Amino acid sequence: MAHIREMGTRVDRALLFLMSVITAAITALALALIAHYDFGLSREEIRGAAMVGAGVISALVVIEVFGKKLRKLK
């Protein structure tokens, strides 16, 4: 029975991850369109800001994941 609960948890996590990625992509596209057409920013300016933002978010996620693993080792 524990195996079934574990599979459910894995499926739930996979679905949560998939929904998060789709939501982030839609939000990013909407923000890019607003920045380009409403505020008049060029695509290069949007791309540069997006790369910086993606780097910061990636660094925070890595810190959170490895921070949890390092805390468990103690």
C-alpha cells in the first residue's frame, strides 16, 4: 500500500511541476507582449531582462533544493 501512496505523490508532483511550467510560460509571454506593444521596449531589451530574471530565479531554486538536502544531512 505504501508503494501506491508513493506513486500518487510522484504523479501529483509531476502534475504540479507541469502546471507550474505552463503557467510560467503563459505569464512570460503575456508580460513580453505587454512590454513590447504597450511600453515600446525592443525585443533585445526584453530578452536581456528575461535572461537576468531567469538566472536569478534559477539560482534561488538551486539554493532551495540543495539547502533542503544539506539540512537533512545534519
